Amino acid sequence: MREFIVEADGGSRGNPGPAGYGSVVLDAATGEPLVEAAEYIGIATNNVAEYRGLLAGLRAAHQLDPSATVHVRMDSKLVIEQMSGRWKIKHPDMKPLAAEASRIFPPHQVTYEWIPREKNKHADRLANEAMDAGKRGEQWSAAGSTAELDAGAARAASVSEPQGTPEVAAVKAARTATAPEPQAASGDAAAGAARVRAALASGRGAEVTAAESPRDRTAEAGRAEGTAKSAADVRASRVVAGPGWAPADMGAPATFVLLRHGETPLTPQKRFSGSGGTNPSLSDVGREQAERAGASLARRGTVQAIVASPLARTRETAGIVARHLGLEVSVEDEIRETDFGAWEGLTFAEVRERYPDDLTRWLSDPTVEPSGGGESFAATATRIAAARDKLVAAYAGRTVLLVSHVTPIKTFVQLALGAPPEALFRMELSAASLSAVAYYADGNASVRLFNDTSHLR
């Protein structure tokens, strides 16, 4: 029985925005690419583009040999977990794509594996080439692809390993232990590749190319060495200057989308409202803000989980958003608001009048507690750092919505930036506003500040 590896990826520059996918079918025994596919698909979300890449790769593998076993490798945790059956598929755009993917091969012939983004470079580059082509008003063409040249160079550097990469060897070992009884093969690679070109390139808008022989490809790589190096430099510059979170080879981050709760009756009066006060619910304005935030996040289509502070205003905000996203809400006590002690319910001016010395010390020293035994900003930061580490581990490679409060959200941002504690006093965070922090495997973080409530009014 033949064995294929399908590597697929998709991307959206805007999410939703101009989107494209890329996929490659590899011979599991040698690691040799057999077929490439890529397409610019117009305006779509990242998840839709990733599913479209999966579909193209599975179709290409099926055209080569419908009796083959297929091991899918993607850096999309969402797609891998959903197609493996471990996560439910709730988003209406995802359900038909997943159902279609599950019908291409019998389920026992396909396995799924999540891989870091740096191990999915071939498909990632194809997807970016497709999006670049779409920006020029064109469709992707195999003739302009540099992904296969890069893959050829990598293979040339490892010719002493004729049995393929360690990853391929691991897949082969797993297959030997778990593969079902062989079925009849359906022709050689050349005939299968010809079928792929005819079926996919003409019928689905994607350009597909069968791989040439290793000798031809090595010769081409040698002749095009200078061109490939220039193209690599261009791609590198695009990564550095691009609008994404970080270079593609940093791996999929754990991304916290930080949503401050909607207004309560205390919000427009600018009163201290922490975890030790009256625990107010949302006002009518706050509920409308939460509805609009939910609709906005649903259009983005990137949130995979929701975690809320235990206070009433955050749980109510999270519940409203969850209805738009079709997700459940988990509660995390450690992302609650700071306890402002005796200052709860007072305005800043009232605190200055009643507790002038305490307020002065509090503004100058993050270890000072508010009057009446409140919580210091230093204590809050310790709590938030612990919550951060816990949630990053729980949601590695995923996007989670944290519905929280002014001080915790500012603290997430301050810690990610490595800014001093006084930076908390220099940030403004409107009700129902959004910010985001992406946490990478190397310990670095990237901050995106939206703080834009114009869409919520």
C-alpha cells in the first residue's frame, strides 16, 4: 500500500481578508514532493483557508492513489483537533468543509498530526505565494513557485539519508504498527500525477504540478541557485515588514484576545470598581456593547475558547459573546479585578479628598495597598503572571478570549512589553475594548492594541 504525507496551510491577511492556501503531497518513504497545490480564494478567514488547503491536499493524494494511506500534518491546532474528532465543530463555516474533507478518503486511511509552523514551511510558502498572486490580480502558478526549490535544496543537503527525514521514519514506524490490510494500488506515480493535473487544475481553479524526477529537480535547483537566494531574501524581508504577529517560523503562539467587560452603572461615573465592591452587573449600554463585541468577534472567526473573570459583569459579557461564537465559557478566578479596599465605589476625587496620603503612596509605589486592606498592583501582577503561565500552557497554539477588567488587562500588556509598573497609569482602556497578546514558545510576546470601541456604538 502506498503512503502519502499531506502538508497543508492557509492564511488570511486581515482575518477575514485576502486569503490563500497551499498544500503538498509527499511520498512517505522518501520525503519527495509528488504534487503541489495553491490557490488565492478571495476574502476569507484563516480557518477557512486552512480547511481549503486540507481539502486540496487530500484531493491531490486521492487522485494519485485512492487506496493509499495518508498522514496529514498541519500547524493549525483547530483543524487537526476537529478532524481527529477531539474538538467539536461549531462554527457554521467550518462544518461543511470538515464534512467534505472526511469524505475524500475512508476514515481508517487518514491520520492527523499537529506540527509547529517551522516544520510546515513548504505549505506555508505556497499559501503566501497564492496570496501574493491574488494581490497582483493573478492566480498562483507552479512556474513562479519557490517552495519546491527550497525543498529541493533542503533535500540536497541531506542526500545521505535515502530513507527520508526522521519525521518520515516516525510516520513509517507508526504505519507499520497500525495500518489496515493493504488494498490494491491504482497505477504508478506518473499516471497519478497526470490525473491530478487534469482534475485539479481544470476543475477547481487551483494550479497543481506533479513533481519531476529527483535528478531533474536537483539540476534545476543548481541552475536557479542565485534566483532562489534572491527570492528567499525577498520573502524574509516581507516576513519582517509584514503585518502578522511574528516571522512564520516562530511557531503558532498562544494568543490572548483581551476583552474588557461592557459598562456597568459605575463605569461612566469613573468610580473604583474592583473585586471587593458591590459586584455590579452590566447596564443596558454595557449589554449592547457586549452584543456588538460578540458580533465583531464572530466575523473575525479566530476565537477558539472563552475564559472569564468570576465577577458578574465579566461573566455576563462573556455569556453574551459566547452566544455569538457558539462556545462555552470557563471561569478563571485569577483574572478578576484588583480589590480596591475602602476606595470601592468612590471616584478618584473622593479618594483624594478622604485618603490623600494613602493615594499619594499608592500612585508612587506598586507595592502599596489601597486603604482598608485592598490589593496592591504588585500583588495583582504576581497573580496575573501566574494566570498567564497557566493559560499559555492550556491554550498553546490556540486563540482564547479572556473577558476581564482594566487592571488585569493592562497588566497582561505591561508584562508582555516588559514595561515598568507605572506604565499602568499611562494606558487607557475603554469599556468593551479589545487588545491582544501572542505568546511564543521561545518566551517572547507580541502585543496588539485595538482599544477601539467605535464598532460597539
